[in-house]
Amino acid sequence: MEQKCSAVIIGVGPEQGLGATLATFFAGEGLHVFIAGRCEDKLHKIADKIRQTGGSATPVVADATIELDVAHLFKKVRLDGFWVDIAAYNVDSNIPSPLLETDTETFTKLWQQNCLGAFFFGKEAINAMKERQQGTLFFTGATASLRAKPPFTAFASAKAGLRALAQGMAREFSPQGIHVVHVIIDGVIDGERARNQFPDYVRAKGKDGLLQLDAIAETYRAIHKQHPSAWTHELDLRPFKEPF
Amino acid sequence: MEQKCSAVIIGVGPEQGLGATLATFFAGEGLHVFIAGRCEDKLHKIADKIRQTGGSATPVVADATIELDVAHLFKKVRLDGFWVDIAAYNVDSNIPSPLLETDTETFTKLWQQNCLGAFFFGKEAINAMKERQQGTLFFTGATASLRAKPPFTAFASAKAGLRALAQGMAREFSPQGIHVVHVIIDGVIDGERARNQFPDYVRAKGKDGLLQLDAIAETYRAIHKQHPSAWTHELDLRPFKEPF
Amino acid sequence: MEQKCSAVIIGVGPEQGLGATLATFFAGEGLHVFIAGRCEDKLHKIADKIRQTGGSATPVVADATIELDVAHLFKKVRLDGFWVDIAAYNVDSNIPSPLLETDTETFTKLWQQNCLGAFFFGKEAINAMKERQQGTLFFTGATASLRAKPPFTAFASAKAGLRALAQGMAREFSPQGIHVVHVIIDGVIDGERARNQFPDYVRAKGKDGLLQLDAIAETYRAIHKQHPSAWTHELDLRPFKEPF
Amino acid sequence: MEQKCSAVIIGVGPEQGLGATLATFFAGEGLHVFIAGRCEDKLHKIADKIRQTGGSATPVVADATIELDVAHLFKKVRLDGFWVDIAAYNVDSNIPSPLLETDTETFTKLWQQNCLGAFFFGKEAINAMKERQQGTLFFTGATASLRAKPPFTAFASAKAGLRALAQGMAREFSPQGIHVVHVIIDGVIDGERARNQFPDYVRAKGKDGLLQLDAIAETYRAIHKQHPSAWTHELDLRPFKEPF
């Protein structure tokens, strides 16, 4: 049986979110997309939408922080007869919290979602890619990946852990043909989450003051297409208006 | 009852180790030292030695990765009638491991020891210091805090998480008079651990090729004594011969 | 008179070099290219080649370290009736030299070529772009931009100066619609210079061990096309085999 | 003739300045101090004050950006029969300037003062130290060494160049016993310059909101005293109140 190419994306939630957008983009490139997230309804909606525009998609309910879920996701990819061309870890959970009010559960959960899950996902993705010695593995970082600012200390700690993880993976697996990328999203994404959580901020920033979903996905696509002789490991993405 | 000054050090193990050395130094400065670690025997040996040289010390068995142990340690300090002038998180556990061979337990344990425990300890220390608006809180980092190199990716991820945690604490609590310090130990410490784990390396490096315990402690002391108008948050310590 | 779009590239030398390749790529995108460098012969050869493939190009003899030359280059662009869509500062001169053997002339020349010229060029480019509030300004950095390793200390000092310059420009002019990009080339470019200067190294690395010119140019193109809501300021480019 | 120990400090200006304070401190440690700067009057005043408190000092008029002046300074040290134990490059000139208003003279002058002069001084200091394989070489950096923020882009470019220079020197000469230190002063020094240039800012910050001169000098002293097995190459100094 001939194996086909796929993209595996975890952290897929709202239709107007980065996970869904990446899935749509990579489906548009002709890849079958496995979309994983915790909410079956949302996954089905996105898969349907992808199919309506001629793409193909498989929704897989999975919690990135549960090792077995992640293993099951990649097992499904394998059993369905797919190579993994692209794997994107797109889980991003942020909870602002002054340090003394941050409880152990919050600190741990942020680490599990932003870092431990990436460890599970990264290992599985590399295992799926290493035979062919090719594939692109994306991790989505944030401003906090580089700089810990209260009240985001716990989040920054987790994101810094993710950044180091991605960097170590790049050093270990680039020579084996696996392109590991850490994307620092420095700003707020113009998606459903921001619009629900802080509508005033969204309005105040204006359209180009927020990262447009398609604009982010375009860069992921360009980075995936890079020739192995000139790979990017880390880059920032920031609205032109955003102070930094 | 008049409260007295103390230093609280966690991660105290072998006599020829950084925890024990810091304890001895701070005891030499006239502070009562609380020394915490997992091994009661070792703690007693070190406490005895400190007392023999005129200092005073309280050994407290505590595992830094267990929140209750850390809480109990600081509760004891309080009940014994001490302020906390210095708190040092000196837990440092490193396990080299190629990424695909790193299991979840190892990845998690390294994070618990290098980062989560620091979160427990840091919160308790700040709570103990904030009333007086003074105190120095040390975190011991490593080369890997800045740079993830296989086979130390899991360790680097944990240490990067610690670094961000320390940075966020510094930003949040410096203005309240608490001096948060992240010390990057870039090299191998000339202590019992290195001599047991890689004796050949120790011999090859020669005396000044390894960080001398007293030399490290001298700098901790100098940083603790800094005037609040000119505090150091981060510094490296490295043998003069060490390539970097 | 309707103004047309152009790319202005300085540091154009050998046909098998990054400057010439960027010029060819941007000409392929339909931009008129102004190619500037010190050697008239080389510029004419490249301009001819661009014309033969349907592009249009103007060679301008200019030394990037001479302010008047740079001013003259942009004056010519203006007088010829062109907007500047892309400006690329591609001067890169590296001289390995142990510090005590580095003379003042070398230290100064490296700074002039890698940093001062970029200041001249950047100012002119921004002046040319600011009216329309659009344009992409590229600076080519190197491994040494981030890390000073002997015997490249003088080079690293100049490149670090360039990096800060680019970063300051990005902070100042991004909000005015000008996209300032700092590209860190981490490795050796497979071009005429490397083949002449260290042929053995080139052979040893093998094809994908060196950055392919077209591969680099593809990324410059992708970055130029980014939507303003998600701009990259800094990224690295590195052969997959390159240790880092 | 037995050679005696000395500290050589360049960038000595007002009595209430870092250069003068470092000189006073090192004289207090028993070192003869060579104090160099552009203003003879100021140098004599400081030398007199040092002598009155039992120290010994030689004023040398020298412009750090003039190679011959720097060479002459170190020649004098040699001819007077002194080793160099400490050398401190303390020239720090900052001119805020929006990029398009920054002229070539300003850009160049900032580089000469913050970076080129450090190259002259560093080479001479290393030449003076290398025979004995000991000595500490300080470079004074600033917030801008790490981060280019308008309107300080030109200053940041020069300071980034200095930082790389210091880093390259540390890598090259630490193994030869020379301790190279880069101190990042992150904040405003409570000295004559700040009081004259922005008195309102000084008042608003309050005493501990500015770096106290003695506090800075204490840390230089502690770093100089570090044992070679645990040297610091880079550290920050910041008022506890200073946001970062």
C-alpha cells in the first residue's frame, strides 16, 4: 500500500483559531490533515469545512497533556496509512496570575499544556518522521517564551521550557532531516478566543493590530517549504503596530 | 520575642556540595541556617560541622518537589522565631538522555526538581520575606538554562523554566525589596557528586578547571551583600579554562 | 509620471553570490532591480543576465561604506522614477583575526562594512519608503551576530552592532509600515566566495551542508510577502546538518 | 626593580562619577591607580582626593578614542614600573536621537567612544596582563547593550558592539588567566552627570531608584576578587525599583 502525506495538528479548537487555520491551509496544499483537540464538535465542524473545500481531514479527539491520547493520535495516522509531513503543536494556554496567587494546579497545568504535551507530541512526530528523514515539526511560542513578565510568570516558565525543548530537538534531529521550528507569536491573534476573552482590547487594536490567522499560516507554509540547506529554527511574528 | 536572622537552603546533600558550602558560609556570617534535603544523615553531619565551627544550624528533612515538605520547612523557620534573610534553591538534578529515550517520568522528574520545587520554595521564601521587605532569594542555574544541547534537552527545558520563573519573580518582587538572583553555573562543580559520577573528567580538568565550592559561595555572599540600588539579577560563574 | 516598483540591493558582487541571487529573484517578481557594488564589471554581468531572462536592472557602482555613494544610489532610484519596495543590505565582510593581531584599520573596516554602511543604507531606504508607508528592509547577519567567538571577535562586534541597529530601526519604523528584517545566516553560503576562499571546507560539507543561494532568496521573498499583521523581524537560516 | 600593582581606569570625569569612584575604591585596596580622562583639572582633583585618604594616584590626560593616547597611558604605567591588576573601560556616552535625525558624526562618535576605544584599551590591557597571566578587565555596558530602543538606536548599536568585543575577549583570554567582565548598568547612576542632565528625573526616582556609585564599585571589587575557578563574565546591576 502506498503511503500518503499528512499534516497532524494538535490544539485545534475554534474555527477562528490558529489550529483550524493551519489545518485548512495544509489541506489546501493537498495534505490529508489529522486535527486533534479536546472538543469533538468543534473538530467535526472544522473537518466538514475542510471537506467542503475539497480537502480531506480526520478529526481525532485528544488531550495533548495525556500521553496515551497523543500516542493514539499518531497510531491512527500510521494505521490509516499516512506519513507525517507536518506536525504542529499548537496548544497554547495562558492564565495571568500574580505569583503568590498562583496555585500548584495552575502552575502545573500551564506546564503540562505548553511544555509536557509538546514533549509527548514531539517524540511521536519525530518517531513518525525519522524513517523517511523528512518532515516539519512546529511549536507555537509566545512573547513570554523569551521574557517573563508578571502576571505571566507561570506561563513564561512553561513557554521557556517549550522553547528549550524545541531547540534541543532541532539540534538533535535536524541532521536527521527533521525540521524543528519554534514560532514566537508576539501579539494577540485575531481569533475567536481573543474576541471572547477581551473584546475591548480587540476593538482597540484594530484589524492590523492583531495577528491575522491566514497571515500566520502563510508563514508556517513558507517555513515548511524551505530547502534543507537553509532552514529556520526560530522566528518571531508580530503585528507591525505592536511595540516590542 | 525578638526574631533572629536565618538562611534557608534546600538541596543540601553531600558535605562536599554547594548546599553544604553555602550553609557553612552563611553560618559564618552569623546567620542561623536551616538546611533541608532528603537525607537525614547527611544533614546531621553538616549541621554538626557547622556547630563545631561556632555556627548554628537546624537540619530539616524535606523533598523540594513535595509542596508540603517545603511548607513545613518554612513553617518551622517561623515557629522557631526566625526571619528569612537568605533563601537558596540549590536542587540540581541532571540526567543526560537522548530525546527519544527520555521517558515521561524522567522529563517530569527533572522539571519537578529543577523548576516546580523552585516555585514552591520561591513562594514560601517571598511570603517569609515580604513583611520586612528584604531578603535574597537565590536560584542555581546551569549552562543549560540558556542553551539546550542534546542529550540534555529535558534538563535544559526544566532549567529554562526555572530561569523564567526567577526572572518573573525578580520583576514582581524586586520593587518590594526582595532580591531575586539567578546564578548560571557554567561548568562542573568540584564536589562529591562530580568526583563520584565522572572521576576521569574531574582528573582531566584539574583543580581550576572545576568550580571550587568556596569560590561559588563567595560570590553568593557578595551578591547577597549588594546594596538595593545596584542589584544583580543574573550572573554566570565559570572556570577560567572553561570554553563557552 | 507613474512611479514603478523596485528593489535596491547593495553588496552585489559575484554572480554566484547572495546579492546577485536576491536581485535575480526580485527581478523575477516583476520589480526593477538596482544592483549596487564596487565592481562595475560584475554588476554589468549580472544586469545583463537579469535582462536576458526578461527582468530589468540598473547597475550602480557604489561603495556601501561611502555615504555619498549610498546617497547617490537612492537619488538615482528617485530620479529614475521608482519607489523602493525592497532594500537589502547584503554587505558582509569577515576577516578572522586573533584580537592582539587585529589592527585598528581592520577593526574599523569591519565595522564600516557590516554596520556603518547599513546605517547609511537603512536611513536612505527608510526615507525612500516612508511616504508610502511600505517596504521591506533586509539586513544580512551571521552566526557572529549573536555570539562572539575568536578569531572572529572584530567581525562579531560589527555584526552585533548591525543587529542592534536593525532592531532599533524595526522598533522605530514598523509602526510606520516599514518591515525591517534581520536574517541570521548561520553557516557558509555555497557561492563563489566560499569556493575560492576555502574549497576544501566546501567539498567536505557537501551540497546541503552549505546554504544554497536560491534557498536563501526564497525565504527573503516569503518574508517580504508577509502580511503586516504578522511580520518577522528576526530569523535564522542554517543548513540542516550545521551544528549550532 | 620590583613591580608594583596598579589599576588603570579610563573615562574618569566628575568626582561624583563611576570612574572616580572605582579609582577611589581600588586605591583603598592598596593599588596605585592610573586615572585617565580628557579633563586635566578633574583628574587632578580626584588624584588629590585619593592621596588625601592615603592612596596613590597618577592622572593621565587621555582621550579613549585616540589610539596613541591609550598607548601612551599604558606606556606610562609600564615605565613607572607597574603591573596592571585591574583595567576598567568606563567611557559611556549616550546621545538620544531618532534614527533619521542621527548624522554620521554622531553615529560614528558613539561607536568610537563606546566600542573602538574599548578595543584600544582592551588590547593594551591584555598586553600588560598576559605576561603574569592575571588581571581583571572591566567594560561598562548599559541596558542598551542587550536591547535597541529608539531613540537610542545608535547608542545601542555601539554598546552591542562593545558587548560582543568583551565576550570575544573573554573567550580568547580567560584561559590565559585574564578575567574579562561586562557589567550591564541597567538604570541611571546617581552621579554628577545625571544630576546635571536630568535633575527632575533624579528627584523623581529618589535615592534608591538610582544606582549609587559606591554600590556599583562594591560589585566591581567583589568580581575582581573572584577565584579563577568561578569567574563571572557578565552581570547586570539595577536599582531594586527599576522596571525591566
